[in-house]
Amino acid sequence: MALIGAAATIVAALIGLFVQLSGDVEQRASGPSLGGASPASDTPGVPDASVPPSGSVPPNTPAASGAPGEADGALIAPTPTAPTPAGLPEKFLGRWQGYAEEVDATKTDHYRVTVELDQGTLRERVGSVHYAMESTDCYGAVTLTAVGSTDQVILGESIQSGNCVTNGRITLTLRPGDTVDFAYETTKRDGTRQSVKAGLERVA
């Protein structure tokens, strides 16, 4: 009987050890998180760095680009244009002289033209004009009407003496060698157009 009792005790101990070992194996197989470990983390208790926290912004997110015409939040100012000269360009100052040719339906006239120019602004008198013809001499004043560029001006002519059309328009265009192209346009008393062209040289 003593042997039977001892054997029963040994069997009971073995059964208890087997039950304990089976419980440990099941606990390891279930894989419980320790200290909040992520399922994708290899280290227990350390969150997986590959998953950004909720609500976070990636550090390298590029800033939104500005609207057209802006740089770093500031508007880009337009490139300023060169202002149109308000007065007679200095290149035109002085006395200009040459021979003009006037052509109409019946004849061609040639006569000397002299233009003297001084400083002045738009709509101001800037000099005088003289036409030395065979039958008459005409003298007049010229007013600065427009400045097309530093190389071209338009003058309004007003004849004050002589047998010439009272009003006309003169366009002077600078050319190389201290010369200008002289172009005159007006309407005669009979309604026909009058055109005079000349090449003038600076004489003073």
C-alpha cells in the first residue's frame, strides 16, 4: 500500500507540472503586447517608428507655391518703361540749313530752308523757320508738337510773313553726320496737299 501511495503522489506531481508547462506555452503563443508594443515592432515596449502618430505633419512637406506674380509673399513690380522726353532733345538744338524740293502737278520748286531750334517743352515755341524762294521769303515760328523719340520730333509751323500757307507740320528725323531729314505737310488754300522734303545740315 505504501508503494501504491508513493506512485500516486509521483503521478499527481507529473500531471501538475504538465498542466503548468502547457499554460506557459499557450501564453507565449497568444503574443500579448508588453508596454504598448505595436504588432509590427520587433522590440517589445517600443512603438513602430514607420507609422507616424495620428495628426502629425511630415517634416519635409513642401510649402504651397505662391500665386503668379508673387515671390516669397511679395508682389513683383512691373519693369518701369523709359519716360518719353518732355522737351526738345538736345541733339536738335542749333541751326539747320539745306535745299528743299517741292513737287506738284505742274512744276517742281527748289529753295533754301533754314530751321533754328532752341530749348523748350511741348506746346512751346522752340525756334523759327525761313523759306528763301525766288518770288518771296517766308518767315515763321515753330512749336514743339510731339517727341516721337530722341531722334524724331514734330513741329507745328505758323507763317508770320511772306506768301506761304499759314500753317503746316514739320517732321525732323536725325541722321548720321549731323544731318536731319526735313518733311513738311500742309493743305493749300485750294484744298490740295502740299509736301516738301529736304536734307538739312547743322551749320551752327
